[in-house]
Amino acid sequence: MMRGTRIFLLPPLLWFGVFLLAPLLFVLRISFATAREAQPPYSPLLEADSDGGITFLAHLDNYRFILSDSLYADAYLSSLATALFATLWCLLIAWPIALAIARARGRAQAALLILVILPFWTSFLLRVYAWKVLLQGNGVVNAILLQLGIIDTPLALLYSPFAVQIGIVYAYLPFMVLPLYAALARQDPALAEAALDLGCPPWRVFLTVTLPLAAPGMVAGSLLVFVPAVGEFVIPELLGGANSLMIGRVLWTEFFGNRDWPVAAALAITMLLIVVVPVALLQSRAGNMQSGNSAGTSR
Amino acid sequence: MKRHVTLLTLAGLGYAFLYLPIATLIVYSFNASDRVMVWDGWSLRWYSALLQDASLLRAAALTLQVATVNAFGATFLGLLGGYVLARHGRFRGRGVFAGMLAAPLIVPEVVTGLSLLVLFVTLQDSLGWPMARGATTITLAHMTFSSAYVAVVVQARLAQLDGALEEAALDLGATPVRAFLSVTVPLLAPALIAGWLLAFSLSIDDLVIASFVSGPAATTLPMLVFSEVRLGLSPEINALATLMILAVAALGTVALLLLGRGRTDR
């Protein structure tokens, strides 16, 4: 340990203890309580009786309720499925973009890279709103499809699972392109050239050399898309219909609409268990592998 | 050659996908009609409406204020956090500390927002502070998640930097704080600027967490935009979006020129 660790460690440690760890513990506590009409709107976990005894009021009813009502299970499943498909679409769309950037040179490369980053700097909310404009019944997408003669009557594109999907892919695409490009840029072009020189057809070079070597970038990008997509609130709220079920939106409604803090808290805890714990494990494993690799290959 | 054409076509389609929505917003922001999707000739009326919208200007001012304070605070916290993780090897509780610093990157926004609101309500009930939720609580919440991003940037930069200069300063008798301030921090300057900008833009963009921790008195720009576009389309928001996109594009062009210059210098 280096000298003077404590001075540097203390401010962030205190900050994250108060504003991150403590709040999550409070949420955990509320998830065992009962909702009530009061301030704060949940019951205490322990209550002193008039005769000095202590009653233990904590219970698992909120979790039982979440498990028994199929609404919540459906919301979790549809969130996971939506996020998974969005991740796959992002992979498909990101590959040619990342390859094109990696193969470009000099100023063209910088320009292509900036063009991917620019939308990512633009307001997330406004980028999602843009799809609301595009997908209207009399919007641009329908106009193009009608003009091309692909359809005769405007499609109901907005407020559908399709709209949510396209919104997520659009909003998170840069998160896939950037790590993928980074992985491609790190590749030694001599490897692919060697395969080509030895008579390997280009598609096989791609499948056996370029693609496997880009795997770390694909994993990193997929996590960056999948994780926030599962908990997404804005996109299903703006582009999904009234009955679009995603768990982030269900939690929001439970909290702001029904004012049921304990159920919202239990949903938050289950979300952490379902999404964050596996990802954290995966990441620490990937981190170990990476540090192992870089230790092995460092010159 | 044929492969190149296929790749460029697919990449071109990808870029078209990225820019079609943005282009649409820009074009329709100049629409004279009250109804967004009905074209009625070119006009700047929504831009002048934007500049006369008092609640929108108030929200923009609040957002900039929160983002600026947040950027400084988050850069400070992220600098210390990233420095400890990158340079101070193993210490007791390192795992927990690293986990706390990484958590805001993977915990869903709705969960972060809910947990911080619960914290502020609990503090208010037991300590009487914060008196009201608004700019202060939003800033505290933003500092928590954006400092985690700054810490990542700082850590990445420190991993590239040789620790020898810092060790030399310590060996020559500088106190740890002195070595940190006069050696590490100057070396980190580019990462700190990048981290500051990142924290600033994360704060400007946040809707979910601000909605949870704000009170009735404070509305940030994303909260205002969200309440406008939730139920329908708004030509004024198209104009706002266009202005923001142009500002970002101008910044991007400057960055591109700087990058290009850096390249030729080398």
C-alpha cells in the first residue's frame, strides 16, 4: 500500500457510503415494509408495544406479491427479451460501421469516428423523441414506405414493441460501435493479410480471424447496450404504447402512480439481483481474464 | 473491390440510420405549421417562441447551474477515487470500494433515482435536511453517478502513465499530498478535462434520476422536455433540439480539427 492512502480514500469513500450504499440499504429495508398513508409512506420494521415489548413487522409480502402477479414476471421477461434483441441488432448494424472506421485512414477515420460520437453527445431524450416524429401515422417512415409502394395504408408503427426496439437500438448504437472499433483497431492487420496470402477466402478470414479477435469488443459493447436497455424507462414511455411492459416503467408507475414505495423497492431489489449481480460477476471474470492476458502478452 | 462496395454500402446505411432522425427534427423545426407533421412552408416562428418561453429558459438555467457544480464536484471525487484504485494497490476494503465506484455504471437509473429519493426523504425526516428537494438534491445525485464515470477516465489515464515520477517525488521527500498535487494532477490534466466534460454532459442529459430526487419547485430542461413530448409532438421542442444539435456539431467540428492537427503535428 502506498503512503497516505487514507487522505485520498476518505472523501470518495464517505461520499459513496452516504449516497450509494446507504440509499440501497434503505431501499432494501423498505422492501420488507407495508405501504401506508403517511409520511414516510411505509411502515417501520420494528414497533415498540405499549407494554415495552418489540414487534417485528418485516415481511416478504412484497416479494410474494411480485412473484404471484404475472404482470411483473411478464415485465421482467419482456425487458430481458427486448434488451437481448436490441443488443443483437446493435451488433449487426455496428459491425460494418466499425469495420469501415477501422479501415479508413487519417482525417477520414477521425471524421467517421466523430460522426458516430456526435449523436451520442446529443440529448438522449431528444433522440428518442425524434423517432416519435418519424414513426407517426403521417410521419416520415410511413411517407417513404407509401411513396415506394411497399404499403397502401400507413402502418401503426408508433406505440408498439417495434418502436421500443428501434428506439433502443438507435439510442445505444454508439455504445456498440465504439468498443467494437477499438477492438478492431488493436488487431494486427498482418494476421488477416497472412490468411489472405495463404489463400483463405475473405469471408473465411473474417469468420476465423477478424471476428474471434474482436470478441472482447463485442462483449464490452453488448454489456453497454444490454444493461441499460433492461432498465430503460424513457424509451418505452415515449415510444411504447400504454400497455408496453418494461420493468423500469413498471417500477416508475408503482412509485409515482400508485405511490406504493414498498412494492417499488422490492422491484428495485429484484432488478438488482436479476441484472446487476450476473453482470458484475461476468465483468469481474472478464477483468481477471483481461489482466491475465495483458500480463501474458505485455512486452 | 466488390467487398469494399458491400462494406461501404452497409456502413453508409448505418450512418443514414444514425442521422435520418436528426435531419428530420432539423427540417421540421422550420415548419410554419402548428401541427408538426403538416408542412406549411419555412419559418423561424418556433425559434422566437423558444426564446420567449420563460419556463423553458428557467429550466435551462437550472440545468446549466446543476451541470456546472456537478462537473466540478464529480471531477474532484472521481479524481480521488480513480487515483486510489489505480495507484494504491491493495488495501482493506478495496473490493467494496471498487464495487461502490463501479455500481452507478450498471445499476439501472430507476433504481439509483428511487434509492436517492428514499435517502433524501429519510434524512429530511430525521435531520430536517435537506429542507426541500431541488437544485441541491439533483446536484448531489448527479455527482454520485457522474463521479463514477470520471473515476473510469482517471483510472484509464493513470494506467497509461508511468508511476515512476510520482515515486521519485515521494522518494525525494515530498509528502503524499504534495506529490499528488504537483506531479499526479498536472499529468492527469487531459483526463480531468475529459472527465469534467463527461460529467457535465451526463448531468445535462439526465431525466430519470432528476425526476426522482427533484421537488415541485425545480424542473430541469430534460424534465420539461419530457412533460412536453410525453403526450404528443411539439414544434418548439424541434427548434430546441436543432439548437442543441448545432451546438454539439460545432463542438464536434472543433474537436475534429484539433484531432487532425494533433495527428499532423506528430
